[in-house]
Amino acid sequence: MEKLQLLAPAKVNYRLDVLGKRPDGYHELRMVMQRVALCDDISIALSATPGIRVTCGKKGVPDGPGNIAWRAADALLKLSGKEVGIDIAIDKRIPVAAGLGGGSSDAATVLMGVNQLLGLGLSDEQLMDIGVKLGADVPFFIFKKTALAEGIGDKLTAMESMPSLWVVLVNPGIHVPTAWVYQNLVLTEKGPATIISGSYSSAAEVAGLLSNDLEPVTCGKHPVLNEVKDMLLVAGASGSLMSGSGATVFGIFEDEEVAKKAAADIAAARGWFAEAVQTL
């Protein structure tokens, strides 16, 4: 096999708790992460011409070594010791710098695809160990399950009982650098951590889980995000929240038609990116 066509899904954070700052400069996190069916299309092909070539053509996404997908391919090519070329083409459908994990998902997908194409036979656990060095969210996309993520986001526990829901993603065209959000986060003393159950059965129950400690930072700078949250609730969402460090806001729905109408109405009214997708 010389070529693969793969899908790299986005994620939303049903919950994001910042528990404190670590000695290594990272933050200690507790998150509930859910993949959704908004995907980048990734083509990976082996070539007789040595070197790694990544093309995307999307504003804000570098080609070449500046792309996390390039670094993922490079890590496995060096490990393989093979003298082959790898050509990667990314058709970007996930908004950039949007709190949806698009770059991390692309890297994870390239790790899995290159592993297959080069016949390396690495396990998911081995790929996750390589992936965390590229980005804290990369292992989650190799894990391929709804997860409770702890540590810097790399300690993953499967949450087996989660309902299949419709998620409306809305991005008002604001790019939010994750580093800026964490730099401006003010950590406050909290009471006992909320218990996260391993089992949720409805949109209403998941809505009770929704919380994001980064939301006040990003929404403070971009108040329109609070407006987006309200629009989703008015449109029938059981709950709404900013994903990751933003600036995408999502609403959760049980009904497909209600979700699709909400996305269409918001896109038509404001011209924003708005799409209804299912959880994976």
C-alpha cells in the first residue's frame, strides 16, 4: 500500500478544569474530551523522492516543517530508518486556532497512517508516547474514545457510557492563541473537585457536566462568545460552552433536525462558521 486517505476528526471539551500550575510550566488539567464528525481530509502517500512534503493552502496553517503533521511524519520516518519520501496533503475543514484540536488530530492521523504505510507495527500506546511530544492533545486522537484526560491531557481513561448527541459548532472567525489564554488565566482557590461520573445517558445529563475554566479569559476579551452561547440555548441546545481555549462555542442537542436548523439559522444570520455534526 502506497497511499492512504484518512479523516482527522475535531474534538470538543465537555469539561476543562485547570487544577494548578506544574513545576515544568504546564498546567495540571482535568478534561472530558469528545470527538465529533467534523473532519480534515488527509492524504498520505509514499514517494521515491526522499523528504517530507506537507501542503495545505489554508491561511494560518504552515506548509513544511512548521506544520505539526510534518513533525509527526518526521518522527516516524527517522524511527524507521527508511530512505523514502512522504507526501501529505491536508484539506482543512476544522477551523484553525479554534479550540477544536485540528492540528493535534492531523498529527495523530499522520502518525497512524505513516505507521501503516511504512509497516512499522507500532501499537497505539507507542504512537501515543511519540504523539505527546508533539502536542498534549495528540494522544487523545490516537486513543479514539471519549476520555477523561488528566495530567497535561495525556493521561486518558475511557468513558464508555456517553450518549450519541448532535453538536452545533459555531466559530465567529476569531483566532485565539492557546498560549495567550493560559498566560492570562488567574488561578483561584477552589473547593473540592466536582465528581465526574463515568456514565451519562442524555443531553441534559451531559449539559450538567459542561464547564470550562478558560472561558472567562477568552470571553472577557471576546464578549461575542457569550452571545453565541445564548443564541445556541435559544435555538434549543440543552447546554452550550466554549471548547478548549476557544474561540469555537458548541451547543449539544438530542434532535438532529433542531441542531441542523440552529446551525443554518446562525450561519445565515451572522455569516459565521456554524455546522451540526454528530459525536463519535
